[in-house]
Amino acid sequence: MQLHSIIKKKTTIEGKGVLNNRISEHILSNLSQIGIKNHLVKRLNMREQIIKLVEIIPIEFIVRNVATGSITKRLGIEDGTVLKEPLIEYCFKDDKLGDPLISEEHILAFDWASKKEIDKVKKMILRINDFMIGMFRGVGIKLIDFKLEFGRIKIDGINEVILADEISPDTCRLWDSITEKKLDKDRFRKDLGDLIPAYTEVAKRLGILHEQSNVSAVNITKLSSVKRKKK
Ligand code: TMP
């Protein structure tokens, strides 16, 4: 991301945290079941999770299956181009710099992660991507791209790198398989509206919310008295 485009849209959308909390819990629990170690211990309530404390690797790993968003602007690639294979990009986590795109060489040059850690993370990313593509495809959603972060932790005396991030429509691009309707944060980024119905749709299709349930304004008002941790 270029410095001149750092000014970010910010607002609080009631109910988004509740949906993201449930969706992220669902995905991280499923990833645990296929052996992808991650920071989730358990969901505490509607808005909070207990997670493992890690030393975060200061890199955002962007995984792309279809070109859209920043890559299309940066490289002039046509929006919606299906990539031959998943593309992993690295961004240095620094808000003041606008999380600049970097190469693997930068990561090694500045000791942000070791070669062994990067290789491990890349293997995990490809498994996570394969799993999530299948999971979403099964419910009529295309996984376009997403962002992941990883952290270091000692488990039983052994240094490990684990997935340490939420996975939700805030951090993934999700398009309806047939209509290509955006069911993710692009509804906010591009002022498309109907963000909560889109996130609710994702949760319902994943079987997290029952068909008839809705994160209505009434429910949200009640929930907002619970201590908030997540946006
Ligand atoms: P981008 O096209 O804007 O680079 O975004 C790629 C994917 O990464 C998209 O699914 C949104 C996600 N993402 C985040 O979750 N957080 C971020 O800070 C950035 C830059 C992207």
C-alpha cells in the first residue's frame, strides 16, 4: 500500500464483532481438527475469545486465489483474474508505513523471521487455503483472498509457529459462487451497504446461525453492554 493511500475508513458497525467472533471460532476450530495449530483456546462469550499469548511475527501474509483489490491497482491485473496457483504476498506490519509490501529477502535481511519459519508458515498457509477453499465452496462461496498472521510460542518446551489471527469476512474476500456478490468487508470499503446481512449470510451458510436467526438491532443493543474486546 502506498503512503498516500494510508488514510483509512473507520467506523463501528454494531453486531459485526459478534458475527466475526462466531465465524472465526468456527474456522479456527475446524483448522485445529486438521492439525493447524492456532491461538484460539475458546470463545468466552458473544464478543470475546481466550487466545494464546504469542510473539507475533511482524508480517501480514496475504493469500490470493483470484486477483482483486490492491494487486489489481498495483500491477494493472484485470479484476477477477483467476490465478494459476495461490499467490502469497508479504506486508510489513507497520501502520505508520501503511503495511508496505515486502519480499522474502526483506524478511530475512531484517530478521523479521527465519527461513525455517517462513517455509513452515508457507506450508501451513497452503493447507489453510486448500481447506478454506473447500469449506467455502461447499456452501456456495468463493474464497478470493485473505490475510493471516502467525506468532511464536513455546509448547511443551518446543518453539512453534502457530496461526495467530482471526479469520472472518473482515480478513477474507468472499464472493457468492454464482452471483459473485461480495459477502465481506468490501461492502464497507466500497460503500456497498448491507454489511451485517452479508456477514450473517456467511454465518448461516457455514451452519453457525440457524436459518431463522438474525443479528437484529434488538439483539445487538442487549449485547453492547457486554465488555467489548473485538471490533
Ligand atoms: P488487499 O487487496 O487490500 O491487499 O487485501 C487482500 C486481503 O487481505 C483482503 O482479503 C483483505 C485482507 N487484508 C486484511 O485483512 N487486513 C489488511 O490490513 C490488509 C491490507 C488486507
